[in-house]
Amino acid sequence: MHLLSLLLLTITVSVAVVGESMASHASQAARSCSASYRNSSQGRRRRTTCYCGERPVLMTSSTAENSGRRFWGCVNYGIGEECGYFVWAESEKEQEVARLKRKIIGLKGKVTTLERILTMAVAVALFTLSWNIIEVTICNLD
């Protein structure tokens, strides 16, 4: 019975070490990505007047595809006399950064899922190996 307890403890420690190692690598990658984003340029360029001659106003998109995205539009938008002026508030570089951030979030979710699967697979493999060692040891005692 003492041998079984020792093997189960070994399995638990091995699974914990694998999990901590993976979490450490994921955390380091996230910090690196965050630092790169903070160092990027944040410049914004826009027209000083729309086609009506008025100053554009900063608005927020409510469409499903661009929900929450900010844009400059005609001050007369929604009252039937707008000129159609429209420019996204962020630069192309910022759009790319935002797209990549969404992609990173999706990939982090996949990595987390794969880490869990791998941790379980390691635990099952170690348990199976331990069980086989116990069986062989018991059979040799008889």
C-alpha cells in the first residue's frame, strides 16, 4: 500500500510541474505581446471638415460587424441631410493591432484547452505506467 501512495504522489507532482511550466510560457508570451502593443504609435489623422463644411463628430458603430468601433462622421448624420462623410477613427496599424489582439485571445483559449488535454493525458499515462509497475511488482511477489 505504501508503494501505491508513493506512485500517486509522484503522478500528482509530475502533473503539477507540467501545468506550471505551460502556464509560465503562456504568461511570458502575453507580457511580451502587451509590451509591443504599448510601444506602437497611437497617431490619429482626420479631416478638419466634412463634405458639408462642418466639423466631423466622433461616433461609435453599433453594427454587428464593427460593434464599438469609433469613426468620424458628418454632424448631420441621422437628420436626413448628411453628406456621407465617414472615416474610421483608428489608423490601419491600429486596426491590424486590434485584429491581432482578437486572434491572440482566440489562440489563448485554444492553448488553454490543449494544456488541459495534455495535462490529463500525462496524468493518465503516468497513472497507467504506475499501475503497470504495481501489477508487475505484485505478480513478482507471488
